[in-house]
Amino acid sequence: MIAALWSRLRLAYGLLAAQLVFRRLGRRAAQPVARLGSDYGGWPCHVELLPASAAAFCVGAGEDVSFDVLLNSRYGARVWCIDPTPRAVEHVRSLLEGRAIQEYELRGFDPTRFRLLSYALWSADGSLRLYEPSDRRHVSHSAVNLQKTSAYIVVEARRLESLLAEAGLTHLDLLKLDVEGAEYTVIEDLCRSRVRPTQLLIEFEEVNRPGSLAAPSRIAAAVHQLQRAGYALTHHDRSNFLFLRSATG
């Protein structure tokens, strides 16, 4: 009972932090926001800003790629689904091979424009430990060991610039980051690079599990970093934040 109460209090604090950060640093864009995907796996984005044949990196698949699928089936996007964890890899492969158990909106889905890259996104190329969740029923692993477990797997990691080179791209129209606490590291590397996706969709895991009372300051610092790199915070939905690159950014 005490653990459940503590978990609820942490979540309430994190959600309040997200609201305060957006009120202080966010501004609504003129373009409408649509939420694509399931209740669990859905994300907000500016769909009207997606060009024909948009290039999208969706980092963090788990076992729900409903957002990624809709980008492809409804908006014709070329999607690279990026996740190295075994269950996520199997889930995406089952979709591409027509074995998916989960129901997705597949009318218009083009599997030739939906690819799997089984890497972790990180700030350096090479091997990386991903720590397992405390509940083995869960799929997400964490490079920053969010749940303080001892078991881990070793995967290949790539920087964003390296992934773009492997995909043969010079620009991304959309980048979705669901990286289980590694978002601060990835944001720092992105801002140091020359890569500037038009839309950034970022889950700040500290909204769900604040690491300390300083969580709002850490989230705000990351938002400031992105603003200096030319992005505006235009929307948030609980822990999911939406950024849009400015015309001058």
C-alpha cells in the first residue's frame, strides 16, 4: 500500500512538473495537433506539416507501434522503427511478415517503406548495456538503468548522425524519442550535431518517474537546450512533449 501511494505521489508530482514547464516555456503553434495511435502508444504531432513521403525515425518500439504504423499507412511516411530489445524486434518483424497479433490500421500500409533498425540510440557508436525492467512482463530496457536492476543485455548503439547515414538520409521530418530516461543524453548529442528534424516528439520519463525533486529543473534545462537549437515547445500530453523547428532555427 505504501509503495502504491508513493508511486501515485511521484506521478502527480511529475505531471505537475510537465504542466509548469509547458506554461513557462511552451507556446501553442498555429498548426493543429493530432494524436495518432492507441491509448498506450499514441503520440501528438503536427500532421499538416508532414510532407509527402516524409522521413520519420521512431525510436523505441516496445510492443505498440500504432503511431509508427499510422504515419506510414495514413500519411505515406517512410518510417524507420528503431529498437534493439528482443521482444520489440520480434514484434516489428511479426508486423512486417504479416504475423502481428495486435490490431493495427493497415489500410494503405506499405511495408517496403517501414524498416527496422535494431540499434539503441545513444551519444556514441558502439556496444551499450540496456538494463532490464524489474517486472519481466514489461518490454522496455533502459541505458540509464531507470529501475535500478542488475540484469542487462548488450546491444549495438548508434548516434543519430550515424543512423541517418545508414538510412541514406540527410534530413528527418520527424523524430520520436521514447528511450526510457536516455532522452537527456540523446538531446545533448542532437544539439551538438547538425541534425535538425522538423518535428521532435520526446517522452520525458521523469514525468512518470521523477528521479528527485529536481526533475522539473532537469526537464526545463532540456527544453531550454532545444530552444537554443532552434525549437519551440508547442504541445505536451502528459509525459510526451512536441517540439517544432522554427523557420530560422
